[in-house]
Amino acid sequence: MINAVGRELPDYLDGFGKIKPFNGAFATLPDMPRQSPKVKRMCPGNHKVLNDLEEVFTKIPIRDGMTLSFHHHFRNGDGVVNMVLATAAKLGLKNLTVALSSVFPVHAPLIDHFKSGVVAALDTNYISGPVAAAISQGLPARPTILRTHGGRARAIECGQLHIDVAFIAAPATDCYGNINGVSGPTACGSLGYAFPDAEYADYVIAVTDHLEEYPLSPISIPQTRVDFVVKTDRIGDPKGIVSGTTQITKDPVQLKIASLAAQAIKASGMITDGLSLQTGAGGASLAVASFVRKMMRETGIVGSFALGGITGYLVQMLEEGLFKKIVDVQGFDLEAVRSLAANPNHLEVGAGFYANPFNSGCTVNQLDCVILGATEIDTNFNVNVVTGSDGIIMGGSGGHSDAAAGAKLTIIVANLLRGRLPILVDQVMTVTTPGETVDVLVTEWGIAVNPLRNDLLERFKTAGLPVKDISELKRIAEDIAGIPQTNRSQGKIVAVVEYRDGTIIDIVRQVPK
Amino acid sequence: METAQIAHSGTLESNDIMITLSVRPPGSGQQIEIQSIVMQQYGDAIRQTITDTLNYQGIIDIYVKAVDRGALDCTIKARLLTAAARAGFKLKEDNDL
Amino acid sequence: MTMRRSMLFIPGNNPGMLQNGGVFGADSVILDLEDAVSPLEKDAARRLVAHALRTVNYANSEKVVRINSLDTGLTEDDIKAIVPCRPDALLIPKVQGPADIQKVAALMAAAEGPEQPPVQIIALIETPRGLAEAYNIATADPRVAALAFGAEDYTAGLGATRTKEGQEILTARCWLVNAAAAAEIDAIDTPYTDTADEEGLIADIALAKQLGFKGKLSINPRQVEHIHAGFSPSAKEIIWAEKVIQAISLAKEQGTGVIAVDGKMIDAPIVNRAERIIMLAQLLGLQKEAYHD
């Protein structure tokens, strides 16, 4: 069958099940009750602190085929996933599903667990490093499910991703399982991506290297949902968790793109009081924030909130009074951690609150504008952030599709040419975010507006912005670089790309080594 | 040109290409080795550009190693010709290229 | 009229910068074979720039190449390689006197193809001697389209210290502007070298415009927007210029001899200035906007 973005999909996929095709960004309605996890009790006098992970495994007990979940707030400094899976391997467990919200290079030991059969499936929102390459080459046994950040929350809350045991890397906890992310040696700030896991898993384990006196304060994840606490020597490497500073790009082409994007936001009429904005931490994206900041200062306007992955740059804007609030699902640097701990207007929210399309309202719906990147974009404005132009997995949606769907104005910033490669193509290798949710593409060679947004086109023309038809931009790129050869793999399906509503928007096939 | 000579041009910076030429004895033919970050998309095009440029200049017996960082055609030609000139080839004016 | 508000240097041996030179919207790009290229890479840069001129899309930017100065021995090879690739102009560094221009112009004429429009010359004045000869340089050959000022080498030549405030170059700037105006060509100001200092740049642009420069060299694409803002006619200037033009045509209709605008007498140089402002405003599409503010 063919879905609404023109992708050929099988009706059924071994190791995954029946495929429900993507049918439009808002076309699929929920038809299920929310999931209900097991009811527990804890008698007075009982203790939660266990000696080590092995004791957790035997106490629950964890069996073959279970789903273990993890959050990615420690990013490339995470130690918990590897520790837990090493324990599973030692105990001879097989056929586990790992539901880890994002996978980083530090998680390379997963590859051996795929090969040995300890882990049979991966459920995640973003993958970088050697694990991504291993999946593209055909590991693990079952196809990987690539979700969005909001979609993962939806899958957990609505019962498509049942978690047997959630292991929560906990920067600070107390003996009764209260957790926060703002103190201890591995402080990472918001723990938002762990909230659905903690809320809906059958068992919740806090894995920590920093036990504080009861009761912990502040509390992000409460004792009422945590079954056991395990203290180990070290749960992560702070250097991989938060970088000291987040730098704005100095690359002149990216700055040019960022400047154009900021002018586009202005021309859209959005530089007014109450502006809400999401930007990534990537070079050009953060540079857009710097240009917007300047405009806000010059016109004296005050925004309502900044959303998403939070950097010190956004913290400065909050403290300068340019935004009234920060809504933080993930912190990227030490400044974000400090601000979350100290500033009552810096709010910690969960992945569902942030972006789940199937609840009574998520925050991306309140966004005026989001600035996003792209690996590829096609002439229908469909965006690929999952695979490279060679078809090999190198990322994932994360919050890309969620913010694009929610925001009034979705801007993609991207170099028209990356190295020699045109990012603008007839058909992206892997559709991640559907074109109907993307309004504007800003490149160094000009701005293309989605034909669905003629209102914007008129505004941009009036403002004298360099607007071009998207096919003209594509022609410019090909004039410069030549037409690239594309080879679509015909190999087995190694991953399904799930849209935030649970339908399948595309698949990824095996690429030979 | 009797003995093998080696000449380089270009860099490993993004958008550049590093060309190494080694003059080979008559009858050896053209041997072209390419590494590229865009091999899948432009490998054939890069080879074509190098072959066309060598043929236009009448350079027959040569070993070319190209380490490409996403160079455009005009850069590939310019780097190749620079290396050829440095190797001592007398080049035809390439104004029509 | 060629607008040269911003003239952006692009290093000549950097393929990434060369291929992106057209995206910054500078009025001119200067592909640089001189200071930006190490002595061992002059041959490589020359070929790279030649191929870039033929193939890279520099959009609406004027294509200028800075060749190496006559004392390097590279000038003739530079001209032979570059001129047939149809740049709009060559920027000649360290011009000392009219003889330099005549030498270069002869080489350029010899290198031009049969149907090629003449390549213009922009003379970079960056020595005390060159400054002393500025008017003679400006009038040495019809190809000379502008004088540009290079303050760093000039200050060194003076034996003075270059400062941010720039008192040490005030006389040179005024002298250069005067020489260019006398020869009826444009004067282009020295680059502002502290690329991190936006406020300093804006002030320096304002001063240059006040002194009579028509544009500014730039060493960083980030400066282009500020330079354009500084050298584009302001709303006030456009409104004034339109009044002048209206007064002139009215005077012609009525056969009146003496013309005044806002109580001030109008004569030929003022009309010239007004006409230039209107032309710039038309080129930039600024005329209507002026009345909105």
C-alpha cells in the first residue's frame, strides 16, 4: 500500500506487526483508552534500596522477552544503559526490547547484545553513532521502531509501548525513590523524557550515584511510582552529559541563513508580545535565536515562552526578560541545569506534556514558531532527518515532527548544499516530517514557501525577502553541484519510521556494508 | 619526463580535493584512484571530470589519487591542472573548459 | 551605474568560500590572489579563481579579482590567467603612481579576448606615495573605475600606529575621497578589521559615508548588511533629492534662473548628488518606502 506521502509500505512486517499507513498529519484519531499500569503497595517498614542491579533483576524478576526502558538525558555520557544490559547478558537473558528515548555513540555495546540475542529489538526516537550503522546493516533481529519524542510518550500512554521495567538514570534520589535531575555529580537538568516511563512502566528503578537524605527536594519523579533504588559508583560521565557552553556558529553561510530566517519570522508578523519559540541547539538554529533576540530588544517586545531543548542562550534571554518562561523537556548545558534549579519561571515538563498528540493538549500546539534542520527536504517540503542521502541511519525525528505539526510557523533552515550534496531533492530518502506541516525552507540561496501558505508568500514578498519557488532552488543546487546519483536499497526492512500519531510514514531498508 | 615524478595540489578542507599525481612510464595508461565523501552520489562524475581533463591535456601515462571532500567540478579541474603543472606538464590553455 | 557599497574579500585558495561568495548579497566580491594566499599556493589559487569565475554563480555581485602587486613578479601571469575569464574588474594592490596603472592596463588589454568588454581597474591605495599620486592614478587610464583605500599598510608606511578611532588616517581618507571626486570616480573605504565589534563597524561606516566614500571594503560576510544599511540613501536623503529634482524641472518649465529648496540655493554639484541618490534609491527599490516612515 501507499501512504499519504507516497511511500510504498507492506501491510504487515515480521517482528513488527500490522502497518497502519500515515494518512495525513491530523487524520488519524485515537480509539483506545489510556494504559493502566499495575497497582502497587508499600507497607510501612519496607525498604527500596537494593545492593546492585542483579538484585533488581532477580527481585522483579526480569525475564526473557521483556521491555526495558531508559531515558537519554545523559546523552553521550550515559552509563546506565550499558550497565543494565551487561547485567542482563551476565544473567543469560535473551530477546529483550530496549526502549531508549535516544541512542548515542556511548551505547555501542548494544551492538554485541544484538549479535548475542540479548537484545532483539530497539525502540527509540533518535540514533547516532555505531548503533545507527549496525541497524542499517541488519541488526538486531527485529525491525527498529523510530518514533518522535511526542510519539514515544503517546505509545507509552496509549498502550502501544508497554514497558516492563523502566531504569531511570537518577542524578539525585533519596532512599524512598524520589528523583531530580538538578543535583549530584551527573546533574543533567530536566528529566522530562523519563516522565512517561515512570508513570506507566510496571516497575520503575532509580539508578543513582548520589543518595540524599529523605525527602529529596525538589522532586521531579515521585516516590509513589518508584519501586527500587540502586546505588552504584558512577552512573555517567558529566563531560558527555552537558557541555560547558553552547556556541553560536561563526560559519558565514549559516549566519546568512539564520539572518534570513529571523527576517522571515519578522515578516510573518510574529515579533510581537507573547512570541513563543522553539529552536534547536545546532549552529544555525541557535544563530536564529540570536537574531531574534536582537529584534526583540530593538522593538522592546517580550515573548511568552521558549520551548524544547534548552541552552544557556535561552536562559540568558529568560533572565534578560525577553521571555517570561522556559518550558524545558531537556537541558543541553550547565546553564540550563542551573536555571532549572533556581528559577521558578523555568518549568520542567514531561515528553507527553511537551508533544504527545493524543492527550488533551501538548505544548507544541502553543508554539508560534519553530526553527528546525533537515538532512534532506523534497519539493513537497517533506523532510528527512532519519537517514543520510546514502540511506544509512544517522538520526531520527526527536521532536522534529512534533514541533513542526504544532507550531503556527515551521521554518527549516539548511544549507542548500552540504559539501557537494544538494539537500533539496525530488524525493527524500526517508520521510520523517510530512511537508504539510512545514511552512518555509530557508537556505543561503533564498527562501521557499510551501504553496499551502500563500499568506506567508505575500508577506515575504512585501518585506523584500528573496523568495523563490522550491523547484527553482533545487535547480540552483543542481546547477552548482551536478545531479547526484541516488541508489535506493532493496534490502530487508530494518526500521519503521512512526509518525507521532502511531501511523507509519516510511521505512528504512538495509544498506550493505 | 623519464622518471616518476610526484606532485600534489589541494587540501583536505571541506569542499576541496587533494590530488596526488605520479608520472608513469609510457604505456602505463591512466590509473585513477578516488576516495570521496560523496562517492555514492558523485563518484562517477568525479572520475569523468578527471578523465576528461587528462585526455584534453593529452596526459596518458599517469597515476592520480584524488581524496575528495565534496569539491565542485571547477575545483576538481583546477586542482588537477595545478598538480599537472607542478609535475612539469606543459598545459594547453584551458579557457574553453 | 555600478553600486559598490560593499566589496567583500573572498580568499582565493579556499574552494568552499569561493563557491559561496555569491550568497552574501555583496555589491562586489573580490576573489583574492594576494594577501589571502600563501606564496607557495599562488599557482593553485590562480587556477581555482579562474575556474570559479567561469562557473560559480555570483548572482548579482560584481566580480572583482585582487591580483598580486607589480613588485611580486606575479602580476603578468595573474592577468593572463584571470582577464580571459571575464571578471568585471581587477583590484590592483599597492599602486604607487600612474605608471603602475598604465603597465597593468596594457597587460589587461593584451589579455582580453576580441569581443570582451574592457575589464575595469580599481586602484588600491595603500602607501603614502600612492596617496600622494591619488589623482594621477585615478586619471591614468579610462579603465580606472574607483580608488580604494587600504589603511593597514598605509599606516605602517607612515610609521604611525593604527588605532580604532583612526585619527591617523583621517587626512588620507579625505585626500583619497577628494582625488576620486576630482576624477569623477568612486572612493571605497578601508575595511573595518575588528569583525566582532558591530558598534564600531556601524560608527566607522557612518564616518566613511560622512567623508564622502561611496562604499567600503569588507573582510567578513557578516559586515555586508551593516555596510549596505550605512551606504544606502536614507529616507530623508531620498525625500530631499526628489524635492531637488522637482525644483529643477519646475524651474526649467518656468524658465526661472535661480532655484532654491528649503531655502538653500541649488547648483550643479547638488543636482548631481540628488540624481545619484535617486538612482541608488531606484536600484535598491527604496523610493516608495521613504514616504512610509
